[in-house]
Amino acid sequence: MNRHELFTELTEAFGPSGYEGDVRKIMKRHLSATTQVSTDRLGSIVGYHEGDPDGPKVLIAGHMDEVGFMVKKVTKKGYIRFLPIGGWWPQVLPSQRVLIRTRKGEFEGIIGSKPPHAMKEADRKKPLEIENLFIDIGVVGDKGAADIDARPGDPIVPIGNFRKLQNGVLAAKAWDNRIGCAVVIEAARDLTGDLAKHPNRLYLAGTVQEEVGLRGAKTLAGLIKPDIAFAVDVSLAHDIPDSEADDVEKFGAGAAVLVHDSTMIPNVALRDFVCEVAEEEGINHHLTSLRGGYDSGAIHVYQDGVPSLALGLPSRYIHSHASIIYEEDYVALLNLVKALIKRMDSAKLAEITKFA
């Protein structure tokens, strides 16, 4: 399977928070080829590969879940009212296609809302709210969502196929965070090559329920008890019209090294080490920050503390039906992760965790 086939498999998989089963099966199939695979009791999956049996436990994690929705209720007319799973801006939702999974199978629907022609002038100026939106699966008379056996709790995901745009830009739903899953899988593949003799005990993982509170990262940390951890995810590209942020975070900037987010200020020595490795290896990278949180935010406060860092790449339009990334940034991110795996030994851990 080549890289674009892997991207297609991962991004098109059905997997909102709490319903990551399909993605977990993909991860298990790929990880099983080179690692010993296990799961925690929340559903996160991890593959273990022993380099140095006395080396530090190094965790590389990408979360498997995507933002999605859940059936709230079926109206008397057969439409579906729904709840968000993860963070959504309602303005991106009307007229978008979604996939509803019920006991009878998977069914396509369209997110609808009251058309502007039927709205009062004052209502047109109000921001959309999800509780005022609905899903139409093809309602005709008395035929509607009841016919597909939709019920509260049934999961829903956006429909957004993987496709190539111009200049090496790739579009899909769920880059957040199937990109981290892809990095984990490609690192696992390299365990028969350059990474075969890494100086640590390596754990390559896919976590659950990141989008609703970093939940899988907490339970996975309890299972592994890592000495050091990296969360691999997307960051936000600002090279779009009218962006108020600076343009450091842009396509072509390479791997993102997160210096701050809403859940964590990373270990400074670890951050500096990552940047040194990137510079020595000639890997394109940049420093950035984000209002939000990554799995590293939950892992770094496990027990007496785990030096942790979030790594990513710039992505446009996340938490929508079609986000996009630049493939060269992905390559930089993957190369940085692999370089860190090769260098993270006991001496480096001792240096990172030594406080005056």
C-alpha cells in the first residue's frame, strides 16, 4: 500500500469520538506486522517494539477519532436532529453530506436548515446554531429517518473523500487526526529498516476520544507509564486571506513544534532537543502555538510527570468536511518523528528530566 492509499484508507474511515472501531481495525492491521499490539479498556490501541530493553519508554501517539455528530432525536416528520461530537462552527454545516450509521446499515443524508426566503430579516443576521439544523435522509410524506431505524446515540460523520489538489496539496475529511495515525503506521513500517535498532522501548499508539477531552490519552498513559511522549496531530495554517495571525504557520513550513497550547507548556529541554535534531537532520520545521489542546496535555501530567511535546503540520479548514494539508510538510513531520525515535536514549531522558 503506497502513501496515498494509506491516506485514503485512514481519512475515509468512519470514526467519530467514541466510535473509533473501524479506525482501530486499520491501525491493528498495520501495527501487527511489526509490533506487539494491545488495547486499553477505553479502546486506544498501541504497538510495542523493543529496541533497548533498558531504554526509556517512548510513546508516539496520534488520536484516531474525528469530529462528528450523534443522533439526538427523530422528528415526527422524519428528520434527524443531532448533537455535535467535538468542536464545530455551525456555519460550515448547511447543505453538507453526512453518513449516519444505524442498526440497519449506513445511510447518506444532507444537513438542512430553514432557507433565507422563509426567514425574518432579524433571523438572517443571527449566527446559526446546531439545534436549529437537521438532517434530511430523503423524507417523503411519512417516510423518513424512522425507516432507517435511526435512534438517539447513532453516530454520524461528514462525507469527504480523499483527493489531490494542485501543488502537492491533499484534501480529505479527518486529517485531524488521521495524519497522526499515518505517521504512527509509517514509523511502524520502518521498524524493519532504519528504526530496527532504536535505543528505547517504543510504543506506537492510536488514542480515542481526543476531540472530547483527551480521554484516551489519559487511559493509555496509565497502561504504558511512558517516560517520554510525543503527540502527533495537525496545527493551524494561517496563510489564508484575511488571517489576523502571522504567517509562520503556513504550507511549506514543515513540521510544527508546539511551544504552547491551552493544556500544556512543554518541557523546555525536550523542545530544544527536538529543534536541535531537526536542524542537524536538515528537517524543515517551525515553532508555533495553538488555542486548544493535544493528547500531550493529558499525558504530561500522568503520575509524577511525563516530558511531552506535541508535533504537527499546518492544516487548513480543520473540523469541516474538507480540510487540506501539504504533503511536503507531512514528509518533514514523519522524518522528524523517526529521527527522534533513533536518538531518544536513557542519557537523553536523564538530561531532559534533570532539574536544578
